[in-house]
Amino acid sequence: MRKVLLTAVAVCSLVAASSVAGAQEKLKIGMMATLSGALTSGGEDGVRGVQVALKQLGNKIAGREVELIIATTDASPDSALRAARKLVEQDKVQVIVGPLSGSEGIAIRDYSKTVPNVTVVDGSSGALETTYVNPSPNYFRFNSNGAMWMAGLGDYVFKDKGYKKVAVIAEDYSFPYTQVFGFALGYCGAGGQITQRQWVPLGTKDFGSVIANIPDDVDAVFLGLGGGDAVNFLNQYSQTGGNAKFVGGSIMVDQTVLSSRGAAKKLLVGTPSSGGVADAWDDPRWKAWVKAYQDAFPADKRFASPSLFATNYYNAFTALATALGKVNADLSDGGAKLRAELAKVELDAPNGKIKLDDDRQAIATTFITEVAELPNGELTNKFVRTVPNVNKTMGLSPEAFKAVGLPSRTNPECKK
């Protein structure tokens, strides 16, 4: 009888120890961040966005401490695939936030189909195809795509700024294709002309021949560049003494560029653009997010205002945390309950209300902005107007949008 009693006590002790261990088990979340290459500054700010979200959560979701595992990419599809496989196969994560760049997103959408028990929440990538062509059931995107970020800009540039003819300089991959696609739909539809499109490799160092080829008879140049490429272009263009007016792609006028060193960035003052954020938006939720971001990091370790990347990663992580909370962070069913909850999440985000469509693509607000210089010399995106509830077909019927075709170097044609 004594032996049986001791055995029972031992079993109870083991159960109690196991329960304590289970309660303390960390929740692993993978994050893909572009921390090398031309878009490094955006990747670093994406990490800051997630860090703010974690701080607001007390680093816990459903009572479990979060272990954030960051895998580095360089904006290329191959690097994104290596990072995702490392997170899934070595680190054994079941949820991933990321990636950042357009072609990375397309690659990870396809990869996600091979690991159906892994849930991916896009970080900030903006290629149209990611959620429009053969979308993956376990891939969710709480940010607009690059075309959606251009909603309303073409009409504003043509009618309000009076730019009747433009040339394009943009990076040669899926996200800039998508941005020019969205801009052209509105701009050419309003009557504008795109007379030239120059495509440059991501990571271009020498823009000399590109600058020399800018036509003299255009009213402005649309710049679909970002990160280091944007800064290199501005520095080299300033040395030529050029005085062209610009229209900015979403990440051309982002804080990743506006907060860069040197005076060449001031060439952007007055530049109209559009995207998922407006630095100077006078909205309480946006102002609270800006303060939380600024308070979280020393001034020399962040931008003057959270970038598009920080905001998108913050929203992505917040959406994921919301859904994980709904299922008590239980992923024992391969994440099925989590994905069901994610599809229903609606964010009252710092940059407006966000909900998902049937393909798990955000329907969200686009901001028309213009670059302005503040009294202290810093540059900001002055708020002009919002375009609410932008969807993936840009307000066109699904049939009409499909007929336009997919973004490419030459599509869409510029016609009214």
C-alpha cells in the first residue's frame, strides 16, 4: 500500500511539473526582415514596428512569452525562401510575419502552399500577384498592394498638379511594376501620357546613363525607387544640377528616404505621392502610433516618423496577435482555428480601418501626400486627402480589371 501511495505522489508531481513547463513554454513566431541590400533601412524599421507591438503586448500573447526569431533576407526571392525554410525546418515555427519586398512575397506565397500547417502574415510586400494570382489559403496580407497604394494619385497629378506628360524611372522587379501599373491606370485614364519607362536593377549604384536619358519634354518624372537606390539617384541627380519635378512611388518618399543623410533629399520637396501612410495625418490613432514609435527608440536609432514598413509590420503582427489571442495560441490543429480567426480580423489601425477580402488581401485606405519641409529642416509627407476602402481591383469590376492584364515593364499601355 505504501508503494502504491508513493507512486501516486510521484505521478502527481510529474503532472504538476509538466503543467508548469507547459505554462512557461514560449510561443515561437518567425519574422522575415530585409536586413541586407538596397532595402535594409526598410527592414530595420519593420523590425522596430514589431518591437513596438510586442512592447504593447508585454511580450506575451495568450499568457505565453513570445520568442521572436528573425531571419534575414536581401529582397531577393531566393533569400526569402532560404529564410522561410530555416524558420520552418530548423526553428520549427508555425507562424511567420513577412516578407518585406514584392518578389519575396510571390516566392513565399508559393512556398506557403507546400507547408499548409504554417500560417504566413505578409510583412510589407506589395506585388499585386501575391494575393491575386493563385492565392494561398495560409497566406494573409493586411497591407495594400503597390497598385492600391497608387489609387487616386494619377488623377491628382494630372488634374491638380497639371502634369500632362511624365517619364518613369523604376526598379526592375514586381513591386515597381505594380506601382507603375496602379499609377498608369489613374493617370492615363485621366488623359496623361507616359512617354518613357526606364527600368533599373535593384541595387543600382550608377544612375548616370539613366539620368542622361530623361526626356526634356516631360512635366515630371515618376520615381519608383526605394531605399539605397532612391538615395543614390537623388545624390547623383543633384550633382547634374537638374531641376525636374518628380512624382514619388510609395517608398521613394517614405521616411527611409526622407530621413536619409545629405541635402539631395530636399529635391523631393513638393513631390506628390501616395501610399499606405501620411506622416502628418492629424488623426488621433496615427498620432498615438507615432508617439509610441518615437518613445520606443532613441532619436538616432529610428526615423522621425514610422515608415511604411514599420507601420505595415506593426499592423501584421497586431493582426496575428489578435487572432492568436482568440484561439488561446493553440496551434495543435495545424493552425486551422488561427487561420479562421485571422480571416475575420478587422483592424482599427493607425493608418485607417483594414479588413480582408476573400483572398485574404487587405481592403484599406490610400493617402495622397506631398513632401514638405518642416521648420526644423526635417522632411515629412503632408496629408492631402484619403481614398478610403481601396480594393484589389482598384474600383473596377473584376472582369474589367482582369482584362487589363498583370503588371509588367510594358503593361498597362498608357491610354485613356
